[in-house]
Amino acid sequence: MKISRIKLAKIIIDKINNTKDPKKVAREIAAYLLSSKRTNDFESLMRDVMSLRADQGITEVEIESANQLSADEQLRIKKLIQQVSKKTKDLIIKNTINPDLIGGFRINFAAKSELDLSVQSRINQFKHITNQGNI
């Protein structure tokens, strides 16, 4: 019998919340998906897990920046995220360096939404405006 994705996501959350070894949980999930021939469900399943965790007040974001963020910058971004996502009780931030951004940062939320405050984004907006002849 095939377990529904939502039920599987709830099982995964329970295992994550009750383990000291998240790598072991990841291996168990991978083994299950491989043995049940459900590897194509992986991305959808992870979105379900993140969505259910968000419902519990756990917000996961990835911040891409051109350089390592200072502690002050991280704190300001954390406050910004908490203003945008009112039900956030626990915030998990993964910071990655993306030198292609030139400057600024991009916040990727688990729900696949994005807040792009990068210099490149602003340049693109400026190009769009000037190409429309609004200047």
C-alpha cells in the first residue's frame, strides 16, 4: 500500500523532531524512496515537509549573498523575515555565497517564493524601465 505524500511528510517531520542524527533520517528517507520507486516524489515531498513545518511556525529560508553576511546584517534580515512571515516562531537560515549577485541578497523561502534585493535585480528593473521609455 502506497503511503500518501502528506502522511509521509508528517512521518518525516516526526522523525526529524525526535532525532539527534538528521543524516540518519535523510538516509532512511532516501532508502524508502528508492525501495518504493518514488524518487520522483522527492521535491514535492520536501515542499510538503517545509509547508507543514511552516504551519508549525518553523520557517526555512536560504539567503544568497555576494559575500558572507555580518552578524548585524543577519539580524536585520531575520527581523525582516519575521515581519513578512508573522507566524514564524523558529527561523532556520542557510546562507550561501553567490558572487554573481554583485551585491545585496536574495531570500528564497521554502514555498518557492523569493525576495530579491540584489544589485543585479535592481539593475534589471532599471533596464526594464528604460526599455519601456519611462525615463
